[in-house]
Amino acid sequence: MAENLYDIIGNIKIPRMIRVRQKFDAVEITDIEQAVRREMQQKDIDDTIQSGMRIAIAVGSRGICHHKDIVKTVVSVLKEKKAFPFIVPAMGSHGGATAKGQAEILASAQIVENYVGCPIVSSMETVKVGETNEGHSVHIDKRAYEADGIILIGKIKPHTAFRGSYESGMMKMMAIGLGKQYGASICHQAGFKNMAHLVPLFGNVILKQCNILFGLSVIENAYGRSFMVKALTGDKIPDEEPKLLEIARTKMGSILFNNIAVLAIDEIGKNYSGDGQDPNVTGRFITPYAANDVQIQKICVLDLSEETRGIMVGIGCVDVCTSRVLQQARLEESYINAITSTVFTGIHLPMMLKNDYFAIAACIKTCNEVDIDNIRMVRIPNTLEIGEIYISESMLEDAASNPCIEILGSPEEMEFDNSGNLIKKEAFWSH
């Protein structure tokens, strides 16, 4: 008879894994500075910038390819036009809903004054700029409101918790990101069931009451590389953003295998997705207002990203994690994010086991109607970077028959150290 939990799962066979490349549309921007400058040289965009203007550049917390260079280029163009730019974090309640925390998130992406060339003005203070026709108060960052104009820089992508004409993008950045914790909580109060309705409702009030010069939208390909940048003046955002969202939807990556029993994710974090793990990849949505056909029996998470700074949102969407996830977690700051969004699912604690081996083994042992000695298992570094992944040996035949899969190596053991943790995770992905 087994003496304890770890005896029960201590003899589980971990499959040998094979590195494969998933083939998606790889078109990307090769010169991001040139692309941004080209967008800003359009006459309608260029005309919004006048000499002497103090311009607030709203920058969010989402991981964006070339993020710091996009911001730096925008700052450079504004200074060449004799304007005076400064950056405001536009990230709702992220960073523990503190000015210092939000500045630190930008700094983790190297968006700092010495690099981008302008001040970072981080504050949680907001001002009311108006009301929706349904009576909601609409707030934005006070420093941005007091500027002569506002520029938005953000990523367009499908949202993780609702579906609508506007999901993650310029409208949401205005309604929730610029609203800081207070404004974001007002918009979230009606729940994600109503988010598709409320985001444009709030966004249109801001467009009417504030001087939104333009939004610079970024669309990434399935490899997390910049596919498109598009500048839209404030008056064009309502009509054009839905078209950009549809383009972004076609560029999303996915795991190109079916019947996956176990998914091992090296790390989750807010830099990868608002939900830590992107449910568009994992199928684990925090609300019933967004869904897809992805079904995976068990998911384990081995770590938090450094960039997420202990914010563990998304851990509640998986089945097992390692104990070091909780050791790193900044619980109260994570709870602020959940309270602001009104959804607690993402911060619920899963089963926590003491090392990588047992987290993976528990998932394998508890899958139903499978041959656990030939488990169908996938390992990914995170849900943003899924161009190259690892599949178990039992999935090799599927890989060989799929023209969108390139086999990059031979089966190899997952090596664990004496503590039961994977050895050289970085080397596993880089070799």
C-alpha cells in the first residue's frame, strides 16, 4: 500500500519528447522603425501632431514584439515634430494597482526614460470625462487627460473572456487601460457578459470628450512577431478596429494536434496573456462568454514568468502546479486584478506538488481512457510562443503526416535533477 501522495505518483513514466516546429504564416515586419514611421507619416496622422503639444502616450502591459522600439520610434517622431511626449501606463489594475507597480511593468519591458527618450508619468489618479447614455461614469488617467493630446499604442487580438466587435485593442485600452483601477472596475462591474457592449460604449465617450490623436495598433503573427502596425486617427477607430481584429484572429497560433491528454506549460504570466495562459490556446476560459473547441484533459504549470512579478492570474485555469508557483505569488496583488475584473476563477489554487516531475506525473496518472504508458503529451514554453513545441513519442505519427509540422529532432528524455525539477529549461528550448 502506498504510504503517501508521492508514493502514488512516484513511479509514473514520463514520455520521451520530440521537438517539432508548427508552420504558420511567418510574414513579419523586418524593420519596425521604418514601419512605424511610415504609418506616422500618413497625412491624417501627421496633421494631428503640432509643435509645442504635450502628448501622453498610453502604453499597456501586454507583451508586444518590439514593444520598446515601437514606443521609442513614436517618441522620436513626436520630438522631431517639436512636441513634448510623456508615457502613461494604460493597464487598468495591473501592477498591484499602484503607480510604482505599473512603472515597474513598463521597466521590465525596457520602456524606461533612458531608452525611449521621454518621461514615464505613472499615477493611479483619474478624472471623470463623461457618462455613457446608460449612466456609467467614464474615467481616464488624469495626467493623460490634462495633456494636449493622447496617443494609444497597443496590440489587437482576440480577448480571453468575451467575444465582440472590439476585444483587446484600442477601444479596450481607452475604456479599461486608461481608466486605471477605478475606471476599469466600473466597466467590469456589469460582468464579461456585457463587456462586448460596454467597451465601445465607454470608448466612444472617451473619443468624444478627449483628444485622442491616434491609435497605433500592432498585430502579431502566430510566432509572436510583428505582422502589421496600423495607425488610425481617433475618428476612424470605431469603424476600422473591428476589421483589424478579424485580421488578428486569422493570425493566431494554436496547437496543431488533437486528442492531447496532458499539456505541460513551463510558465504563465500577464506578459503572455491577460489570463496568464491564453485560453485561445489551452481551451481553459475563465468565463462562459468565450470558447473554442480545444479540449485537453489535464494541464500543469511549472513556473511563473519573471515579468509577471508574482501576479498568478491564470493559475486557477489549470489542474496542477508546482509549489514554487505559490512561493513566488504575490497573492494580494493578484487578488486586486481578480476583484477589478469581478472574476475569481483565474486565481483559484490548483493542486500544488513539490516539483516538476510530480506535477507532470499527477496529470498523466489522472487522465481517463488513455494508455498512460503511451500518453499523448505536449510541452510548450508559454502560450504566446508556440511555434516550436515538444510532443510525446506517441504523437510522432501524427506529426509525420501533417504538412504543417516539421520534425526537428529525435525522442529525448526529460531530465530531472535530484530535486525532481527539470534541468536546464532554457537549453531545452534553445538547442
